[in-house]
Amino acid sequence: MPAAVVVLAAGSGSRVGADTNKVLLPLAGRPLLAWSVLAALDVDDVATIVVVGRPEDRDALTEAISPLLGDREVLLVDGGATRHASEDAALAVLAPAIERGEVDVVAIHDGARPLARPELFALAIDTAREHGAAVPTVDLSGLADRDPTAGVLSGGEVVGVQTPQAFRAEPLLAAYRAAAVDGFAGTDTAACLELYADLPIRAVPGGAANLKVTYAEDLRTAEALLA
């Protein structure tokens, strides 16, 4: 059964020092967003891709995505003021297909992570299909503890969470509907699922190269990695 990929692109460019949405900034000859969309398009069993953006960016996002598509389609959805609201908007669009049993897994990805490879999307989707949910993680070594007497944390004690995160579609949709009733907004997709769905979340290997572009130096690092 096909999967769907949601790419979140409703942020801004303030911390990267730009006056436009950072996913529209150029990265190795393409808009930053284009790399995530291309990776999702390259996954065999992904039938639907939803890009969630700001209403004011709709024309620019369309211009960034259209040259990539060929005969494929990408749904462009207006996001909300928070990540949770943007995810909710995407799930509302996908809900009819989920309810008809036409989509069994939904992967949710930050458009500001342009270097996620198709293989990571496929691994997350396959793991979610088998176990329920999948979250890419990477070990964070050498982190200083907030307590200065505690020294430095050893490697493996702390992990960073990345995207794409993937989830069985029906429990995910039910969790977000339950969260809407309670007025709950999670910091990421897994937080909502942990609270409202009895579904195991498996870690899959992420990687240091799957960086999130937050500051100007991150954009330069991504350029170097692509080169």
C-alpha cells in the first residue's frame, strides 16, 4: 500500500539571516526545499507528497516545486502558526485517503533538512509499516551537562531526533483528532503519538549529515556536503 510524505515548509528565514522563508533560499543550484521534495519523489512506494507552507509563500513554493515534478503531483497546503497546526492541516488533506485505506504510512519531514536521502525515507516508512512508528536518531557525544559539576556526558547517553519521522496512518490521524479535542499541541509528531496512541516508536539510524538549516553557517555546511 502506498505511503504519503508531508514536508513542512511554513517557517521563516529570521535566524538564517534572510528576509524570506529559508526553504526558498538557494542550495547548490536549487531552492533548499527542492532537495527534500526530490528525495521523497525518489521513494518507490510514496504515492502522495504534501508540502505545508505559509499562505504568503504559496506562489514562491509553487515556483520552487513545479520544475521537479514531471508527471507527478505535489499537494500544497497552507500551514498554521505552529508545527502541530501545520501537521494537522496536512493530515486533514490526507484524511479521506487514510480512511479509504489508500495510505497506510505517513512520513513527516522538515523542509529545512535538505540532505535526508531517499534511503532514509524508505527505511523510516518500512520500519513504521512493520512496527508502528519510526524516528531517525543520532548520538550526541561530548555534551556539557547543565550542572557544571557533572562534567561532560559520555557518547550514547543522549540522542538527537531528526526527520523524516514515519507513522502508521490511521493511529496518527486518530491521535491528532484526539489532540484537537483536548487542545493539545506537541513539539513534534512523536510527542502527539506517544500521548494519544499505543504505538511503539522505533529508532532508526539518522546521521550527522542530515542537518537542519537554522543558521547561515548551516547553509554553508550543506553546500559543502553536497559538493
